[in-house]
Amino acid sequence: MDGLVRFSFYAFAASSMAIIAAAIAYVVFGVGRVRVLRQTLATSTGHTVTSSQLHQEAGPIGFARWGLMLTWFGMFFAGVAIVTRWIAAGHFPISNMYEYSLVFLFSITLMYIVFERAYGVRQLGAIVMPIAAGMTLYIWSLDPNMREVNPLIPALQAGWIMPFHVGSFNLAYATFAVAFAAAILFLVAERTNAKWLPSAEMLDDVAFRAVSVGFPLFTLGLILGSVWAHDAWGVYWQWDPKETAALFTWLVYGVYLHTRTLRGWRGRRSAYVLLFGFAATAFTYYGNYFFGGLHAYGGV
Amino acid sequence: MADVSVKTNPKQSRSMLEVAVDKIWRFFTSVRNAVYEIAFLTLLVLIGTLRGSSVPQWIADTIPALQPLVDRWYAWDVWRSSLFAITLAIIAVAIVICTLNRLPGIWTTITNPKVSTSRGFLRGAETNAVYTLTGTHEDILGSIERVLKGKRYRVLTERVGDETHFYADKNRFSNLGTFPFHIGLILILVGGIVASVYGFRDNEFIIPEGSRRNVGHGTGLSVELNRFRDNWSAVGVPIDYVSDITVYEDGRPVKSGSVRVNGPLSYGNATFYQSSFGIAAHLTIVDSSGNMVFSDAVDLGLFTKRDNPDQPAGVARLPQENAQLVVIGPDSDPFNAPELDTMQLQSGQLWVSLESLGESTDVTGSGGEGVVLTQGQPTRVGDYTVTFEREGRFSVLQVGYNPGIPIFIISVFWVLGGLIITFYFPHRRVRGIISDGPDGTTASIAPLAKRDWSGKREFFTLVEKWNETLGTKPAIRLPANATDYDYLRAHENDAGI
């Protein structure tokens, strides 16, 4: 590998270590701890009665702070990996699944930090960061040849459109991951009334805000893809499987946005739609593995 | 006998037409139905998407009894089905009717909202703030108003008896954002329909190097491929391929230029896009009378030899002779399955076979009688003399005209603009009453933020500012999730909270 490409890979390796450590820290914080409260009572007969009560509470805050710091490191090193690879390749690095997933690592850590700062809900990290950690393991599992920088094939030589088209989707997927995490926490909070979680209302708001950021980004990605398709093939929609998979995901989140205004659907049912939406997001993200068609040049 | 008169008040009955229109209107304006319609469309899109994958076959492999269903699944062109078109049409109609239904109410909220409120609303709100103050209504309202206007709120007031009612909101026009977004979606559909009805498209416009082809579709255009250029990387991946073309209109050259992937060339009502390329063989065919019946390039590669996919093949059609010449080139990858290369053609050789025009092209070469041509050597093939002149290239372009593009571009601005306005400028509202009481003047204020955490958070930032301006802190009705709010956590020991 070229020196700069190798440096980029090392930066990714550093990022993946930070992200995995962050995920562990957040999970420890998020799972919380169980305290056993024991009470001993003396009875009138002279006997004593002891009762034990399990009391769940949030994990030590230090783990969450460590998790945030490690997430910052993960984001920074992922950014370094992207920039150095960009310089080495001469184009924004999103021409194969290695590069695309590397950019997603940056996006998901960025979006998580934004939402944690906005809402202060650290428990989100217990779900979002393991997703990021899973992505790092996926990147490690890819064919090492993908780490080499190759010239762009003509179809991907599209100037500014390619990074904005792919980047919009990348950021949207990252925010949908945050919405997914908020939906899970919402369902937990609603069912358990856990005191160490924020209220279901707040978590519902987090999920909605995440989708309200992600949905326009996703729409922008679809539009830019259409513009690019017109420049490349003369038609702005060809019912290509990757296109329609993205449309499927977009419609699922469209359903979610409508259910929030519907009596009886807001709350739990909307959360279930978000869980399904994230499954749709994963389906679109990994679609290159089982779709043919015009997008089948991702080096997969 | 009493004189009794029965006053009749005949119930006003609606005609069947009115009832039907009302039912249809309610159907299309129902958000619940909209959710079901979008969900159904989502399901159709999923079915169509999976059709382009191996997932259905995996299902059939797992549950063999489902193979007939999977076969029908693969055979069903969802995108061109009536069901898909009808679903899109229903959603489009629902968007239009919903827009017409909601617009008056939203416009009233924007231009002429109800200012007066009730104590019941303020008491029943999920949270409220009650200030006990001294001063006139005007002074107190002025302080409250200053804070609101500092945060870009519009403030409307109304005197109701001895009370001063006020209504404040910001981003009121964001309520309109949903309309351009939804209408933009319809415009996208309209653009697609316009393109399919009034435009044209040719996905495989093949031109061998040095040849000219008619575009057709009533354009009067023809295109000559002057030269084809390509660049390859060291690992054998194409990094650029360019067609240098000249466009002719009614036989006159009108435009020359290059076409590359993502770099189309347009003239008149036609745009040319670079798609792919291949090898071509330039042949001349002379009949037994010495007349040249064919002198052109035959593109090889669009077909392949049936029992050896590494051997490119093509067809030279001679309609005036009611014949066609099948042409097969050498194996392009001799190291891959060499046992399939039964012809063993060398570089500079072609295998050809004469057939009747229209007969299914048998590009196997295995059964048909054929002749091997060597470059530069005229060879007898049936009643003709065929010469393989030289090897060349062909370019595959896509040609099209899309009159729906301006509609699409307009719709893009509407869709994105609508989304930005709707999501990034939420409509915030507060209501309040200033009234005199035994302990002084009270200002009771509550947000319209039912189950809206962000709305309540914004309200508490206003409370923080009012505290500074009014010089006192209010009694707060705590929401159920009080610990979620920074203000309430910071002031949890304050009296009144």
C-alpha cells in the first residue's frame, strides 16, 4: 500500500479501537447496576425479618464520560482516515464498501455526539455505539484488497455529485441509527418506568428529531441520485433495485412521520415503525450484496 | 275539541350525491387512510425490489412448496402493474384533497388565530407558569412581550373584561411547509408521465467506429462515431472511455463533441450518453454480380457464442438480400475454460455463417456450416465474397429526450424547501392571561406543547428570560417528566416548584 493509504488504514484501526472501547463503556453505563436493598425488622416475638429489594439504577457516570471521550477519538481518527485516503486517492473515498463504511463510522459517531450534546441522553450510546462497533468489525472482515486505492471507474467519476449523493445517505443512515436507539429506549422506558432512563416523551422527541434531520438528508440523497442518473444515463429513475430499496426505506420513514399525527399510533406503534425503519436502512445499506443492477460496482 | 296544529320540521336530507362526495372526501382526508395507503405502496416497493435480487429464490430453496409463487413473483413487473399505478394515483389524489381540506384552517391559524383563551386551558396544560407581580397590565405585558419578540415571536393581545389575554407564536408560516413538499411529490410523478408520453429513449444506440447511424424518433438526426478512445488502469479496469462524435441533421454536420460517462452531449431534442463499448469487425460483402451489398462494422460482444461466453459474436443484416451473416470472434479469455474454445480462432480471424434473415440467430456455430475469415483475404461464403477488412471499436450510447426535466427540477426545490421549512422551523405557541387578584397581578402562561418535549423545553427558556425581566420566579406546574428539563432540575428547590 502507498504510504498515505497505509496511514489512513492505521487511523481507521485507531478509530475502531476507540469505538469498540466506547461501546463497552456505554453498555456498562446503559445496563446500569442493581443494588440490593436489605431491610431488617425486629418483630414483637423477638425474631428478625429481613427483606431484600432489587433496585436498578444507572451505571456509574464515569463510564458514560469515558464513552463520550472515546467516541470523540473514534470520530477524529475516522476523519483522519477519510481525509488521508481522500488525498491519496484524489477523490472523496466512497467508491467501495470499505470506504463507504469508513465514512459511515465518521457519520454515526458525529451524529451520536450531536444528539448526546443536544439531549444529554447518554443511554443512547449503549445502542448507537455498539452499532458503530459492529460496523468496525464489518470493515475488518472485508477483503483487504479493498484497502488499496484504485482509480475511479468512469461511472463514479461524477464530480461533486458523488460525495454529496453518497454523503447525504451516509449521514441519514447515521441519524436513523440514533432514532432506532431512541425508539428502543422509549419502549423500555414506557414498559418499565425505569427511573434511570429519561421519560418516554423525551425519548420520543429524540427519535422524532433524529428522523426530522435524517429524512430530509435521505430525500436529498435520492434527489441527487436522480440528478446523477440523468447525467449518466439520461433518465432520473430506472427502478434499479438499489434505488427502489432506498425508496422503500424513505417510505417507511414517511409512514413514521404520518403516524406521529395519528391518535393511537403516536408513541409505541411509532417506535415499532422506527425499529422496522432501521431494518429497512440496513437492507438498503447492504443491498449491494444481493442486488444486481446499476449500483453493482461497489467493489463488493 | 282543541285545535291542534302539528308543526313539522322536516329533517333536511342530503342527496345521495352529497353523501357520496362527503364519504369520498372523508376517505381521502383521513390521515389513518393515508398511513395505510403509504404502507401498501411501501409493501409493493419491497416486493418489486426483492424481485431484483436472489432473496425470493432463497425463499423457494428454503421452502420448495413456494417455488410456483416465487416464479410468479419474478414474473410480475410490479413497476408497470396496474396495482402500482392505482396506488400512486390514490395517494396523489389524497394529497390534493388533503391540501385543499387543510389549507383554510392553517391559513386562519397563520393570519387570524384566536387570541383569547380560557383558564381551563391554562390549568389543564401539561405545564404552566404563574407569576405574581405588581404593576399595570401594560407594564407586565410589555415585559413579557419584550422577551417573546426577542425570540422572534409574534404577540397578539386582546382585552377580555378585566383581563388581558395574549397569544404568541413563531414560525407560523412553517405550517405551510407540508404543502410544497407534497405538491412537489406530485410534480415528480407528473414529470415522469410527461417524459414517458412526450419523450423517447433508446438504451442501446450502437455505432461502430467510422460509421454513421440514424437516431430516428422523428429527430432527423444521425450520429457518426469519429473515434473511440479508452484508458485502462494497470489492474485492467477502464478509467475513461470517450466517444468523439459528429451529429448530423438532415445530412448536414451540426455539432461535434465528446461523450463520456457522466458527460453527455446534447443537440436539439436529443442527448447522447456514453453507456459501454466493444470490439467491432469491419466487413465488406460482395454478391456474385460484384455488387457491394454490405460495407460496415459489425459490433461484436452484444451476443456471445452460446456454448462459450468468452467468444464475442454479432450479426450483419442484409435485408435487401433476405439474409444475415453471423460473425463470431476469437476467444477473449483463452485461460478461462479453454475446453469450450472448439473453434480455436486466432487473432485476425473470424468465423462467419450465412443464414436467412429473420431466422433465429444460432450463434452456437456448432451446428451451422461456417467459414473462417482471415483479415484482408476475400473469402467465398455461399453466394457472396466476404472480406474481413479490419478490427475496430463500437460505442454503445443511450439517446433520449426528457421533456419532464424542468418539472422535475421545480419539484426538487419544492420538496426540499417544504422539508426544511416543516422540520427546521417548528411552530411554537404560548397563551397567557394577565389578571388582577387579591395578591396582586398574576400572569398565567402556558405553552401549546402537548406531548411535545421540545416545545416545553423552549417554554422553559422563555420562563428563564421572564424571570430576569420580571425580577421574580413563577409557580410552575410540573410536567410528569420534570427531571427531563434543565430549568426544572436547576430550580427544583425554588418555592413554587
